[in-house]
Amino acid sequence: MAALDPVKGRQALQRYRVMAWVTGTMLLILCLELLLKYAVHVGPDVVSWTSWVPFAHGWIYVVYLVAVMDLWSKMRWSFGRLAAMVLAGVVPVMSFVLERRVHADATARLEAAQAY
């Protein structure tokens, strides 16, 4: 098995961090849109103005999944970590919380690999 490449690992980590924040932000916007549509019952003008949000979140989530798979494969983490990272893109606020933890774990692992 090949050793962990710190340069590629840091690049994958940076891509993951950006996508975690973008995905989490879009998920919060999606939740706000759903809240306005179904709980507040705003007019059709607002609903038609926000109709792009679910589609945007869907495609951004696909890019997020690619970033997750890339980082997960480079770090050689468990399937449990992969499942948590995948779910973080669909549970509101979880992507922000998990991003901090993943960043800390990945940074520690990359520093150890660089020292080795």
C-alpha cells in the first residue's frame, strides 16, 4: 500500500472544506425556502423566485460527494467516516460541525505523514 501523500491530501482537504461550506450554506437556504413556502405560505412571486434553490443544492451536493470521496480515499478512513461525511451534506448544520472535525483529523494525519 502506498504512503499518504501530504501534498495531495492537503489539496483534497481544501476542496472538501470549500464544498462543505458551500453545501451547508445551500442547505440552509433550501431549508429557509421550504419554511417560507410551507410554513409561512408566502406568495407565488417569492416561491417562483426561489425555485432554483433545490436544483442548485442538488448539483452542489453531487460536487460535494466527489470532494468527500476524494478526501476519504486519500486519507484511507473507515466506511463510518465516509457515511458521516456523506450525510453531512443533507442534515442542516452538520456539514459545518463535521468539517471542523474532519479538518482537525486530516491535518493531524497529514502532519504525521509529513514527519514520517
